[in-house]
Amino acid sequence: MARKKNKLASGNIRVQRRYKGDDGKTHTKSFTARTRAEAEALAAEWQAHRSQVVDRITVAGAVEKYIRMKQAVLSPSTIRSYLGMHRKYLSGPFGQTQLLDVTNLDIQLWVSQISADASPKTVRNVFGLVSATLSMFMPDFPIRATLPAKIKPDLYCPSTADIKAVLAATDDLQLEAAILLAAVGTMRQGEICALKWNDINGRTLNVRSSMVKDLDGTWSIKAPKTLSSNRSIPMTKEVMQLLHALPKNPDGRVLSYNPQQVGHRFQTAVRHAGVHWFRFHDLRHYSASQMHLSGIPDKYIEARGGWRDGSSVMKRTYQTVIDIEKARQDKKILDVFKNMII
């Protein structure tokens, strides 16, 4: 393949490569960089993924194809999230770039563009989807991009007083049961709504399924997302008494609500209670935090909550309570030394 190397008036180096296009004609593509080595690297990168991509397909088209290929093995909620990312972040010029023409410079410019309006977490999620797609279609393409720095989430972990206030603010027995299953049983919303009476053995709840929204928007019961989500949860006598006081549903489920209904009713109860706003999911944070402060080893907290071994997510959930306890201990330390200066 013929090569031309030119030094431009700007001082940059231009490297050219000739290739045969879809029209059967020979074309020339230029690569410009500050040094010859950098320009050659850009050209080599382009040549490498030209040799891997068989079909003429855009970045957006490749991502869409990747999502379709993963639809049978990923949860409906994950697929919905991917489709939303595809619509929102790959409809512009980067998404319409031919896969065999895309460079790391294109990727970096696109990351910088979406970072202006999206949170760092969202940017990382979208970049992860695109990276996975490129890795599938172009496994030898070295993907490089600088992502926005992570921001520590401003999570609020409710206190026991908060939860009691919310329970007192509702007369909905099903909502009370859902709150206690999350706060005491460390169960997820979908797991609570999918729980059936035949999943209960005495005072032990066996988590075997989760209620999720399908791509068409309907709720269905499926296997849990991860292997660690399948677990048995011993429950207190008081919670079991409340469960048995609930009206029986014809479909065999303990609750008749879906996760969305639980969430809406819960937020109404939080507003009526007048406590600091928190999410239903934060009840799991409360549960993990209380177990941690009580000295329960992490591996047992992880097992009860369905987290994988060594989960950093689980540890973040009780960090707020640890910070609160640290503040209390700091106050005690300062009280020890308050009379040092006369």
C-alpha cells in the first residue's frame, strides 16, 4: 500500500493511506498529528479495524446489533436501559460514523460532548456500552478515552426513627409489609413483589424470582438477575405475623402490588411522615448498615442481601451510617479534651 508523508505548514505531520472503497475505486485517507509516530499510530489503528469490520455499519448500527445479540441473556431492565442510551446518545454525528472510520479521537470528542449534559455515572455507562460493542466487532482496536471523574453519590441512609415514622404515616398493610421486607429482610423491590406463599417455609423466605418490566412495559416474574440473589432469609416473628394478616391473592403472591405501585405509595408515605426524603431502595442500605454496626461480618450481610462476595456496592450502602457514627465518636473525643485549655 503506497504511503505519503508530508510536513504541513502548521508543523504537524500528515500520513496518508490508500484503500479500495465500496465503489471499487482507490481512495486516500489522511491522518494528521504532531509527530510522525503519532500519525503512523492513527493510521495503523484505522487499518487494523478496517481489516476486522466486514459489513459497512455505523457505530449506532453496531450498538443496536450488539443489544439484539444480548437480548436473550440480559435482563429486560438492562436492555431497556441500553435502548434508551442508544436513542439519546448515539443519534448524532458520532453514532452515524462508519465503524471502520472511527478513531479514539472521535470517541474522546463524543465523550466530552455528552459529559456536558450527563452525569459522570451516565457517561461511564454509555461508554461501557460502546466499548463492549467495539470490543465485539473490533477486538484488536485499543479503545482509549478519558472519562469524567466519579462523583460520590449523595445518599441518605434512613434511621430507625425515619422508618417508624413512615410506617406510622400509612394504613396500607401491603406497603407496611413491603417496607419491613426491605428494612429487615434486605430484599429488593422486585423480589418483594415476586414473593409467593410457596416461597415461604415457616419463618424463612426463599428468594427465587424477581418482578421486572418487560420491553413492552408489562410486569412479569423472572429468575433473579444474579446467582447470589437466590437466597434464604430468616425473618422475625413480628414480620411473619404481618404477612399472614394480608389478604390472600389468587395468583399466590404475598403482595398484589408491582414495584412501581410500591414505589409510588412509599413516596406518598415518606411525604406524609415529614422525614428526610429517601428512596425505597435505601431501606436495603438501612438494613445493611444496621447489621454492620451490630458487628455482623460482611460475608453474612452479603449473603442476606444477595450481594456478591466482596461487593463494593454493599459497602457503600452503609457508609453513611458509618459517617454518622464517626461524627458521634468525634464529639466524644472532643469532649475528652474540652478542658485542656484554661
